[in-house]
Amino acid sequence: MDELKINDRILDVVGDLDLGIRTFDEDLKGSAGLDSLDMVELSIGIEREFNIIIPDAELVNFKTLNDFKQFVMDYKSIHINGKHI
């Protein structure tokens, strides 16, 4: 799965949740104003969209949509190569 398709699918999730995030670099908790519940909802939306699991220990370190995107790309890369997390 290429990066542009991942971007589009993440933006679809963000749009469905109506979170008001404008860019992949925007600080989710800072300028976007997401609280912990919003972050959990975003995480669940992305997990469902990509059929993945984002561990809570990882989620607490996510600051931007780029962090979610990188996690998805790494997760998909590992599974495509037949490895397990």
C-alpha cells in the first residue's frame, strides 16, 4: 500500500470523526485541540480502516497524523514481509 493511499484513508477517518484536523503535521493535542477521548476515537477509526491494532503504549506517543501514518506503513510493511509484530 502506497503512502498516498494511506494518507487518503486516514483523511477519510478524520473526516468521518469531524475532528477538524487540517494537516498531517498539526499537533493533535495542541493546535487541533484533541483530548484523550478524541485520540482514542481516532485510533479506533484507523485501526478499523486498516485492520490493525495500535497498542496503547504506542498511542500515547503519537503527536500528529504523520505518527499514525508511519505506524500504519510500518505495520503493513512488516506483515507484507511475513513477519509478526
